Amino acid sequence: MSGTTFLPDGPLVAFYGDDYTGSSAAMEALTFAGLPTILFLEPPTPERLAASGQFRGIGIAGTARAKDPAWMEQNLPAVFDVLAGIGAPIAHYKVCSTFDSAPHIGSIGRAIDLAVPRLGGSWHPLLVGSPAMGRYQMFGNLFAAVNGVGHRLDRHPTMSRHPVTPMDESDLGRHLAKQTARSIGLIDFVTMARGGADEALARAKTAGTEIISLDVLDQASLIEAGRLIWQHRGERLFAAGSQGVEQALVAYWRAAGLIPDRKPDLRLTGVERIACVSGSCSPVTAGQITHAAENGFDIVRLDAARAVDAVEWTKEIGRAAERGLAALSSGRDALLITASGPDDPAIGTLNAAIKASGANAAAVNDRIGAGLGQALDSILETARLQRAVVAGGDTSGHALQAMGIYALTAIAPLAEGAPLCRASSDRAHARTEIALKGGQVGGADLFRRARDGG
């Protein structure tokens, strides 16, 4: 297909995101390249899917990153069947750009094993690097930048001590090999730069290599990775990786003249008031909370330890919503949080409460996310606000489900990987503007920018 000089009609990419914030980043990459994309927050009904024919990207957001292999085996096949039915030439299992995963939780390998029989392809690209996000892959090892400083992933200040999926290996092939028995290869950036990528791919496929990792560390390697995926897709191709998959395809399509080399004129305008919630424990989010407090936001802290008891948590959510509304009435903005950074004592208090009560930790975390969504739902409806932000990958999924939102479309850039979106809902939040922010995403002024625009 190396001679193809046009893009086929209909959807180009169909993707499933293993968390909600990451899913919106994949949508962002396509939409802001002029390729309209819709993100469903649950597998769409046939009627909703049929009404999405005008979109060039169709995504489904999920929570697989926080689930075990048994959950994946029960839930992902049906989702992959929906992706297959969309008929896009590229199907993509979208993962976090820090490759959050382990054999027992969020297993990318298990997801690949379940996807391949349904989504096909003679090889399966693995592309995680995303220079726009400060993620770089060199010789198969992943690096991530924090405040402009690059860290090998197993030495990353957050990911190396992640409470659920700590990264003790920066070589993605080695890390993934703990999760799948499929053979894993690599096309490195030196081979790409020397023009040897096609030959290397042919050799790997002849040798029976199934998953082939692609180095990406700059614009040239991003374009070359996109070219390899697009020109060697066959009838259809299943890929795994971060939003770098969509970014690489867009970079190649632009370089090849298949789409215009310009971005739509989408501007982030301001609003008078905003409400936000955060279930993120990231130090990046902690800095954003501090900045918000200094710029017109009231920080409403919830006692997450109360979530071990459903009745007490309902009361806590009600109190938090009242405090948020009081902040708005006083002329300030509301930001509800459960913790501020990985060293916040609230985290230890919550863990101790879970242990003492004998509650299931996963169920408690789900309850926290849903409760934040319920509080935000109440605040937005009562104060009649137009815009909101939800921080935290797992939090976002539970919160939006609690709010009755079934789809998002990106409408303006806010931070790389966290676009401002318009909600679709059968309830009160139809056309509400909302951004989903992962823990590592955005500058210190993210919450303020979401309010003020710019």
C-alpha cells in the first residue's frame, strides 16, 4: 500500500482507551488535526454508533488500566468486537504514555492477547513515545520528562514508586514480556534514520515476531513510525500504545500531503466560574492545586477515609457539594480534592481505614470516584455552570458515569493530553464543557487556564 495517495472514506482509527483521561488524549490528536473524533464513555448502542458515521475517529473509553486479567477476559472481547465492526483500517488499544501496567493489574499483554483474534493484522505495532507529552523511546527504553527534566521510567519520581503499577523496568519489551507470551521485537530510531525500517520490519515478520516496538523520540521518528503503521497495515491492523499512535499517523499523513498541514482554529475562551474535582495523588496535580488556591479557587478537602462506609461517604459528598456551592456563591471557584500529592497524610489514613474495616480497596476507590462525580453533578446543576475539570485517570471514569455523560468531543486545547470537551448526555449535562486531566498532565496553571482561557 506504499503507493496510496489518499485517505479512505469513513473512520480511520477505532480505539479503546484503558482509562478515561488517556482516551481523551487520543481523541485530541485526531480532532486537532482536522479529523473529527467522538469518544464514547461506554460501548455505544447500535443507534449511537450508526449516527457517528461522519467521524474520522471513534473511541471507547474504559477502565481496564485498573482491572485484573479476569475482568479483561469478561469485558474486553465485546468491546473489541464493537471496534472490529466499525471497520476502520487501524484499531488501537490505547494505554497510558507511562505504560502503567503489571501482570496482575492493567495488563497490556493480556489485552493484546484478547484483541488480536478479533482485530487482526500480520504484525502489531507498539508505539508509546509521544514527544508532545515529554515521552521518548530510545532503543526500546521509555523516558518521561518532569518539569523539563527527563527520567528513565524506572527512575521516574512518580512511576518508579507508583502505588499500584510501579515501573521497575524501562525496557518496554521486557516489561511487556511479563504479561504476554507473544514474541516482541524492536525497530530502533537508528534503523529508522538510516532508512532500514522496512527491511527490519520484513525480517521481523518473517521470523514470526508479532509485537514490534517502534522508537519515537523526535518529529522524524514520529513521522517514520506513522509511515510504517500506515503503509504496512494490510487490510486492517491492530496497534497498542499511547496517543503517540494517533500522533504518528497524523504526522505521516501531513508529511505525505494526505491531510492539510494546518490545525483548526480552536481557541480556549474563558468562563466566569468553574467547578473542579480531583482524585489524583500525583505531585503534578498537587502543584496545580496549590496554584489554583492562589488564584481564586477554594480548595474543598473531602475525608476519603469515610468512603469505607457507603452511608458516611454519601454524607461526606453532600457536605462537600454544599461547601463547593458556598465557594461559588462567595465569588470564588470550587476545587474538591481527596489528597494533594503522594505524601499527603490522607492517603495513609484512607489505607488504614480500608484495612481496619476489611473493605475491598478497589470497591472503595470506585466509590470515591463515583462520589466525586455525584458532587460535581450536584454543583454544576445547582449553580448552572458551563465548565468543569476532573483530575485523575480512574476518577474521571467513575465521575463521568455518575454524571450520566455518554460521549465527548474535543472542542479546544487546554493542555497536551487534556483537551476541553463537549459532553453528550440524556440528562442535565448535554453540552457541558469538561476536561479530563491525568495525574502527570498539564502545567501548574491548568485549573486557572480552564477557567480563564488563553
